Amino acid sequence: MAQTEDEQDWTPNEDNDGAERVRSRAQKKSQLPTKEKEKQKKKPTTKRDKLSSKEKGKQKVGTNADMSYLPKPHSTTFLRREAVSLWKRIIERKIISQKLLPIDKLDNPEQIQDILITSQLQGTVTNIEPYDEQVIQEFYCNMTKTISTPSSPLYGKVYVRGSFYDFTPDIINRYLGTPEAEQNMEINSEQVAQELTAGNVIFEKNKIKAASQTSKYATLQKIALANWMPSLHESTVKWTLAELLYKIGKGVKLNMGVIIYSQITNLAEDTKSNTSLIFPNLIFGILTKQNLKTHGPKTIVKNLNTTVKLRKGSHQNDLRSSAPKKNPLDSKTLINYFERRLTELEISEKQILRKHMDIKEERTEISEWLAILKAANEEDHEEDQESEEESQELSQEKDEHTQEKGVETPVSTSNSENRP
């Protein structure tokens, strides 16, 4: 059975007949005289001139700038025929939504806000718009590995809803307002662990526990898991994330467009794992900037929950209030500052007391275990000695019984020896 035009496979090197036809018609029209063009514009549309729905879909793809170098899509939904089977797996994956950071609701917003301003990352936590879930699924279903290959016609291109859209690190940076320049620096795990945990732990198996971080980096990690390096694993911090947090905390300039782009494109044609789909708000925002129109329901943007817990418990509090910025002679300013500082010191004191209590409880528990184990060990030793003494006594009695039996037994003589 012959395949239809839509079912034929394509390769990047094949000619795009549909796009070529559109381009040829455009060239012919450009060569017509002005009067001829005006006549054609005024000419009423007949039934013969009307296009089928399938042809309209193809024409929509071909109406972008210069589409002659792009491959012919399989349909208005899928770029390739293989994407039809991939769709079933894509729609089963979880989507990690980005979240809005309400700066004013942070316990101590000054330092976190200063970090975001210094690193030019405000857009990554404020420019968060609702998204159409199905559009994101189509985006990932149609994305190919060649999106990162400069020599490919599909470099920096994605296919969604019958049209091709631009998607590159530069576009991401422009959308978020993040810098394109990046400051290179060499760092090692020792200095990263020292900074993130105030020297409390070191990297083991290329990761550290999230609970060991200071309050500042615990807050930055919370932001990163939604907006910078999305993940559902909150209990540990792997080296890649730790390095990112370190640089952001130190105010090092980063090319966030490249960082985000590489994470998205790494999921291209990922048909085996159930890895979550990431950066949906960013992707949808960039597509709508290029006139993508959808009528589907939008997800609600949620706020990032940075609770006071990030300053308590095992997190060492390094989010200190800054000194008064106003006139120090103003008594009200000084009172407010010293009250805040006193509160911080009281919190630190409680943390130290809690730590001492924990140590005391652990010492008591260990002492009890040692007493029990030593007592049990002594009992076992006494039982071993008693058992050894009993075995010696039994052995001695056996030897004595054997000797007595040998003395009492007479030597037997034959009666035949007394016969003549």
C-alpha cells in the first residue's frame, strides 16, 4: 500500500517540496507587474481556490520567513513520524513548574535580593507566566538532538502547532534579562563545601546533604530546584548544583541561557527514562513572544515557599541583618537594628543550646549502651570460665576412672597351662 504524502519519512538533506512550492508562488508573484498584482488581490476566491484543512496546515508551516531549508513535517502536530509513538511516553512524564519568588515574604530579603541583583537573576524568579501543558509536551516530543548542532537545519529550531520557532541560549537570556557573558573561575570541592556548609561537612560521593547548608544557600537551593536546575531531589546537593549555588552566592556572572538550554536539550529524544519535563513557563513564554496562540487551559503560577525553617534546625543561620543604613544617631533606627540583632543572637543561642542538648543526650545514650554491653560481656566471660572449669573437672574424673579400671582388672590365665 502506497504511503500518503504526510506519512513519508524525511531527512534533513531532502528537498522540501511543499515549502518550495510556497516559495515559487511567492517568487512568481514578485515578478508580476503592479497592476497584475492588484487584479489578483481583487479577484474573488472561488471554491477551486479554497484549500483543504490538511493543505492549510502545510501552508502554515511554510509561511515562516525562509522555510526552504527545513525538513517537511509529518503533520501539523508532529515533526516526525517517530514522534507519534514517543507522544505516549511524553504525556506520562511529570512537569516541574517554575515558581514565583515573592521577595517581600522572605524572612530577610535584603541579602537574597542583593544576590539576585548582583548576578542579574531577577528575571528568573519574577518573569514567570502560566503555560499550556499540551504545548510543552509537544515541544519536548518534537525536539531533536540536532537542535544543538550548528550545521543542522534544525539548529535552534523547535516545531510546535504546525510552525517552527526559534529557541537558543541568546533568546533565553533576552527573555529573562540575564547576561550573556560568563566569568570563568576554577573551584574545588573543598572550598565549595566550606562556603555552602560553613565548614561543617565535606563532599562524599560527589554530593552533600541539603540539611548541612547554611540558611543562605538553603534558600538559594530552594530557588534553584524550581527555576535554575529543576529537580525533585531535595535531600542532597550534587556537585553540579553545588557549583552553581557557590557561584551565585559569590556573585559570579553566569550565562544562564546556556545553562538552561543545555538542560532542556539534554532531554531531546529521551525515549527511555521518565525524566521530568522542565522550564515549562520559560518555554511557553518564549513561544508566545513569537506569536504562538493557544486556547487551552493554563496552569496557575505558584509562589516559592521559603519558610522560616530554612533559618532554623540544622541550617546555620548566615542571613544576618545589615547595619543601619540611615543616620546612626537616629534613636529609632538604632532601636530597630539592635532589636533585630538581639533576636538573631537569641536564635543562635537557642541553636547552640539545642546542639549541646543533643550532644548530652547522645553521650547519655552511649554511656548506657556501654554499661549494658560491658555487663553482658562480663557475664559471658564468667560463664566461659565456669564452663571451662566444668570441662576440666569432667576430664579429670574421666582420667581417674580410667586408671582405677586398669588396676582392678586381673590378668587372665589359661587352665590348660596347669594340665600335665
